[in-house]
Amino acid sequence: MIRYVANQPRLVKSLIMLIADIILLPLSLWTAIGLRIDVWTFPQTPAWWVYLLPPLVTIPIFIRLGMYRAVVRYMEDRVLLMITAAITLAVMIFVGLLNLLGQPQVPRGAVLIYSMIAVIYVGASRFLARAVLGHLLQLRSPLRRPVAIYGAGSAGRQLAVALRAGVEYQPVAFVDDSSAVQGLQILGLKVYSHEQLARVVLRRRVQVVLLALPSVTRARRIEIIRQLEPLRVEVRVVPGMSDVVGGDVQTLETREVEVDELLGRDVVPPNQVLLDANIKDKCVMVTGAGGSIGSELCRQITQQRPRTLLLYEQSEFGLYSIEQELLHLIARQHLSIELIPVLGSVQNETRLRDIMSRYAVQTVYHAAAYKHVPIVEFNMTEGIRNNTFGTQATAIAAIDANVETFVLISTDKAVRPTNLMGASKRFAELVLQSYAHDPAVKTRFCMVRFGNVLGSSGSVVPLFRRQIAAGGPVTVTHPDIIRYFMTIPEAAQLVIQAGAIGATGEVFVLDMGEPVRIVDLARRMIHLSGFSVRDEDDPDGDIEIRFAGLRPGEKLYEELLIGDDVAGTSHPKILMANEHYIERKQLEPHLETLVVACDRNDHDAIIRVMQACVSGFKPEAEIRDHLYAGNRSISPTLT
């Protein structure tokens, strides 16, 4: 019977609550009078119709307060306050009606008792229904995962109520840093201190810890995550209040722990003057707008309120996706920005020039590039055409269209490259440096070089997440490989700020912090997903880390500077590298040779040109291009 009721539509359940109140309110008055005069017959007074007044007075108030629209399973304890307020108001009206109708034989003391009993009866009916429905859900989902909620505040309580109504998680405990609530019971769950968490995880067999701390500082959240890492639990996070208020997420959504929170990078607040310099009230163009870096640049640029933002992208799907996202963002924040999606290749110089001239572009952020090392190794000519010639075409178009500022998104792999992707990006830097040192060129050029960004399409982070979700193994190329890491938003903000520093021709380097061993990153991600690493120390662990060997052109470590001549800037996270460049008239013959080599698929000539121009270029692998004569290599490994 209870299961049948639980499966009924919302209207039927509301009607059941209404009928229950129609019965319970007269019963409350009868009980109150009985307690007052010690008579337990019906009616207890000649005026039997008095028992009709409580529901006639109280039900409309309940309806007005929306008590029949409430979802019982999600109901919080504070609903008792609403019931008390509603019945108090109803009792006042009830007393007035008794006086108006000639004061039938209802003891005044009974009215006071009635108000208390009515609150108890009506409140108990709601909480009993909630308990029964919760029990039914547990019976339906006996394998719900035990959850500890870190944070017993408003967000934590809402989360507990919502989880109880769901079918996946079962809250078993609260954890809170405040001694004022430790040891108390909230929603029937005990509140523990963070020192007791390890014991709670073990005794209650907790599988997931949810961080319901939307207002806590980032530093404290990182500290908590580090404390949780050794425990064999999955850790998820309720979003911060800025995300909730901004409408980016819902209050009760949770997300995986971001790896930058575990790495604990210190983020320097951005310099608003530098952010505004090349963007505010200007026409800005982003190439590669649908990529990981390009799309985040677009998001950050939107926040600085340009007059016009051109999205230049060769992928139709990528262009559509970022356009729709930004349109939603602009509408939600009531921004006055003209958004122009443009489909095109950065190798099409004519189209680039026409677009820049048509819209009077003032700032270009050139993010379009092929960045995956093994793929470029197997497709050398296309990598050079896109990364080097594409940059050249975009730069020439910018010069012809009188663009004020041109910012190239470069990479640490351009420093003493061991692969063609890095060499092609360094060659792109040389092209821009040659234009920057040409007195006839008015466009200001600068290059911003940084390492891996967490969560980008080429990053190991999304790959590791997929491998962990599949049960492993997690593949790492080498046990000693290290990389610098930065979040995409931080990198995009620093790129924008770097583009506003200096005169022209500078190569800026972002302070990436301390390098991270990739195998350590893999271990941390496995632990934060609630699994253990299977190795010699723990042969019964959940997920194995497998070493696949270095890929073609891959280094054990990356560098950000070619030389040691580096200077600080006005921003503590942005350095300026004073590096060798090649004059335009000396570089152009090499470019012409490179064009011919690509047209002829002359891969040996490509390598010779790169070695002649790119300082420190030493290919560590044989030529792997699909069209290289005698090449019998298999396809590139994408891990």
C-alpha cells in the first residue's frame, strides 16, 4: 500500500496530505479538550460543529504558504517553523470566530493545548511520511554508496536531504571544522571533527566524501583535499558561491576535485589594467577559438567587455559550441558584446586579411595550432603548414589590416625542441620576431610561452580520468617524466596580461611553479577517485600504473627558456626572455625553402631547415611521417 502511494502523481500525494490535515486538526482539538476537561466522548460539548472550524481556518493558510506543494522527501526540519507559524495564525482566527459565534463551551486553556497538539500532529505526519519514503528508497537501492559530507552548514544540509531522496548515495555522517556543531546530530547524522574522519571512513565504510564548503577559501579547500588524499575514498566538491551566484552551476551539483586544487598552485590576482589594455571596448579576434586554450581565452576576453569578439575557427562543431556558450554567457550577464563566428583556416591569408579589415580588428590572439607531439611527428608537413605558415599568414594579414597588437600562444616545447611540433612553434616565434624588428611594421607582436595546461584536450588529465573510470590501467610514458602545469583559466588570464606588457618582439614566459612528476599526478588522481594503486607494495590494489615508454620526440622534462637572459616584468608571474632572433631578410629564404620542402614532401629538407634556424633542435627519433620513404612505423600512440 505504501509503495503504491509513493508511486502516485504529485497531485494525488498533495490530496492525501490535505485529507490527513482535515482529519488531524479536529482530532487535535478533541484531544486538547479531552485533556482539559477529562472527558473523552464525542462530542465533548453541545457545539459539535466547533470541530469543523480548525480545518476550515487552517487549510487555506497551509495552501497559501505552499505546504501542499512541498516535496516530502526533500523536506527539511525548518518546515516545523512554518507549521508552527501557520497554526499560530489559525488559532488567532479560531479564537476570534469563537467570540464572534457566541463563545460556545470551549475552555480557553484547551485552545492553548490545541495549538501545541496541532503542531505535533501535523508535523509528525510530514516527518513520518518522509521517514517512510526514505526507508522505501533504501529498500529499492540497497547498494547506495555511503557518503560523508564535509560541511554541516546550509549547503551540507541541503545536500544531505537531496542525497537521501536519491538512489545513488546514502549520507552517514557530517564532518565540520566548527567545534560548535561537533558531536551534535543534524538531520539524524552525527557531526564529527576532521581529526575523526579517518575513523569514520573505516567504521562507516564511507566510499565518497563530498566537500559542501561553497564559502571556504581555496587555500583551506586545498588543505582539506590533501588531508583526504591518503584515505581510500572518492572526493567530490560542491561548487563555490561565486559559481552558484553567477548561474554557472546549481547549488547541489558536485564536481570532481580539480587537479590544481591538489597541486596547490598559488594564483596571483590578475592586474585589471593589463586585462583591459588590449580588450575593453575594442574589436578582438581569437584564432582557434574552439580549442581548449582558444575557448578559454574567449571566456576571459568576454569578461573584459570588448566591443566586438570574432571567433575564428576551422572546425564547424568547435565554432558552433563556443558561440552558443558565449551567447548564453553574454545574455546571462547582460553584456553588450557583438559576437561574430567566422569559419576559416589560418593558412588562408586572403580570408584572414579580409575579415580583419572588414571588422577593423585591433587585437589578435593567435591560439590556432596543432599541439599533439606524436600526431605532428607523423604528419610533418601539415604541422608546419598550420603552426608555422599559419602563423605567418595570420601575421601578414594583421599587418595589412593595421591590427594594433598580435599575441602568439606558444609553448615550452619550442625551447631546444626534440620534436617537430616544438620546432614548428619556435619557427613561428622567429617569424613574428622578424616582423617585430622591421621598422616598417606598425603592428606590435609578442609571444607567450607556457607549459601544459590542466584539462586541455592534449593534457594527460582527461586521459587519466577516462582510464580510471574504465578501471585502468593508467598509462604513463616514463617513471621519471616531469611537466609544468597550469590551469586553463590562469593561463588565459596571464596570456592576456602578458600581451599588454612591453614594446614589440618580446617572448614572455609564464611562471609555471614547481614541476610535477606525472606518475605522482596519476597516483593522486587514482586516490582521489577512491581507488588504490596496484603495485609491488599493494599487489591487491585497484588500478595499475603502466609505463608505455617515451613517445617519438618526447622529452623527460621541458624548459621555458633557451638562454639564461631573463628579466622580470610588472607582473610577478610573467617573465621576459631576451632571446636570439633572425632578421627578416635572412629568415625569408629559409621560409621559401621550407615551403618547397613541404610541397614536395621532402622531410629530410624540412629537418635541415629547422636545424639551421631553430636553436638547439635535435630530433630524438627518426622521421616518422606517414609519407616518408621507407617508413614502416605504425600509427602514433595517443596516450
